[in-house]
Amino acid sequence: MASTIRVRATSSGETTEVQALIQHPMESGFVKDAKGEIIPPHFIQQLTFEYGGKPVFVADWGGGISKDPYVKFAFKGGKKGDDLKVSWIDNKGASDTTTAKIQ
Amino acid sequence: MKLRTKVQLSLAAFGLVLLAFAAPSVFAADKVDPVADAKAFKKFFYEKFPKLKPEDFVNGPYSMNEDLYKQWQEKEQFPPYEFALEAGKEMFSKPFKNGKTYGDCFANKGIGVRQDYPTFDEKEGKVITLELALNRCREANGEPPFSYLRDEMASLTAYMAFTSRGKPFDIKIPNDPRALEAYEKGKEYFYTRRGQLNFSCATCHVQSPGERVRTEVLAPALGILNAMPIYRSEWSGMGTTSRRFTTCNSQIRGVPLTPQDDEYRNVEYYLSYVSNGLPISGPGARP
């Protein structure tokens, strides 16, 4: 299974711009299927971006976030060629991690 | 008596000659002429949007609205159809249980052939769309067919479109009256009003592209299929040409046909043919 995370980080010297796309159903738990039965909630609870061992962006998410969410942010610092670690964990305990080189 | 018959005969003959002269021009107006159709169709759009280049039309609503265009440029750096594309690539190369692959069902192993579909099958006498060809390929290899609307089918066609990006649509109408008939029926379907709203396909996509329907900017019919399949944010997922047709029908409060119904196949044939020469841009992303 390929990674569920796509990430691209580009440094402009002072700041680093990060874009990420995550594949996840993000079921809120309030939607019913065609048979009228509730689709159980299944969403990412925490998303973390780490640079140099320190978190630079932490998001506490819930069922209100759309399917296959997209995130874009910038942080101060970050050098070309350094690693940026991205990880998420969902309400069912599943998780995924990937590491991207800052460009 | 004799003279009268002679006069009548000659009059009749004169009449026949007249008919013979008049007939071709009468038929010419009624005759199905796809080449002239496509030319007129393109001319209409080029004149309606004089600032756009022909290849801009394949980008649908983005070429009609500056703000949307900016958002799209940013989105394309990180396109939402990426996951489907990757899944499609994986599925496409993975062999069936009998060891064959999708590539074996298509010319050039299925790479860069999107622009040739739909094609007209002279054996069957019907239009074969890419989606139909894919499911037939599965069935011929003992696999169950996929849903025509989304998921696997969208991923597969996304990958096939991606390998054909930039190639101009090259739909051929063979010299077969049935092919012309399919084309003509597709055209008729396209311009026929239906549903409670009494809209035809052309009402939105010929008469009003660039205008808004609620919050959406309507795409021009020219080049609309070049971008299929699409990731629609509204669907939060991928959709095929079949999905686009069926939802169009239900949105005008009509009853959609079954996907890959003869009529949908014909309309896809017509609509692709008139966009001949415009590049494939699929898979696309739409708001």
C-alpha cells in the first residue's frame, strides 16, 4: 500500500511552505448509508508536522474535516535538504507517517 | 389523344428533371455532415469567447473565470486526483487471474489511446466508449465488471487519460450508415430538452457556459469530455463520464438512463467528435 500522505515543502530561505494531501475517508459518524444505517465515525484526530524533532504544526481534527484533507501552512526556518516528518493518527488507532525532504 | 399523351409525358419528364436537380440540394440540408457540424460548433465557441485559445476550452470553467483560474493553478500543484491516478496505474499493470492485463485489450497496450475513444465498432454496429471497453475487457478475462460511475472505473480511466495527455481527440466516423446514425442520434440527444426543468445539454453547455448555476460556473460543451474523468470537490471524489451524464440528467430533474445506455454512448460519440483536435487534459479537477 502506497503512503496515504503526499507532502511538498519548499524553503524560501526564511520560511518554509508546506503543502500536504492526506487520503482518508474522514467519516463524521452522522452520515447514513444507502440502507439507512449510520456509517461509523472514522476521522483523523491528530496531524503532526515535525522539523528537527520539534512539532511545527499540530492539528486536532474531528469529523468536520472533509474527505482526503489538504493542508497548507508556512513556518519560520527550515533548510533545504532537511527532513520534515508528517504523521497522523485516527480515532480507530490507525496511523501513517512519512518523511519529506525540504526543497 | 396521341398529342395529349405526348405533352403529358414530356411534362412528366420535365418534372422529373426538375426534381432531379432540386433533390440534391434538399438532401444536402438534411444530410448528416459531421465535418461541417464540428466546424460550426467550434466556430460558435471561438466567437463567443474570442479571447480564449482553442486548447483553453479543455479546462472547462477555469478558462471562463479569472478567480477560479488562479485557484486552479494552485490546486494543480497538488492535484486531488493524484490518489486515483496512482491506484489506476497499479490496477492497470496488475494482471487478472488468467495472467492477462488491461493492456492486452487495447492497442499500444492501452498507453496513450484515450483520444481514440469512443470508437465505432463496425461488427457490433454500436459506439464503444472507453469505460465500456474496460468492463468488456474485464468480463472477457473472467472478472466481474466495475461500477461505471466512480472508484475503480474512474481510477482506470484517469490513468489512461493521463498517459494520453496533450494528444488531440481523434474520433473517427467510419463510412458506415450506422455510425452516422449513432452520431446523429447523439446530436439529437444533446439538443433535446428533458426533465422538469426542461433543459437540454445545450441549454447549459452551449447557451450559457461561463454563466453561473447557483455557485457553479458552467463549462463549455467544447472540450468538456477532454478532461474526463474528474475529481469534483462537490462529490469529494472521482467521477467518470457516465457519472457526469447521469448526474446532469438528475440535476435537471429528469430520470437518468442506465450508465452506458446506447443513448449515452451516442451522445459521448457526438460530443467527442465535435471536440476533435483539442488535447486530452484528463484527469481533471473541478470545483
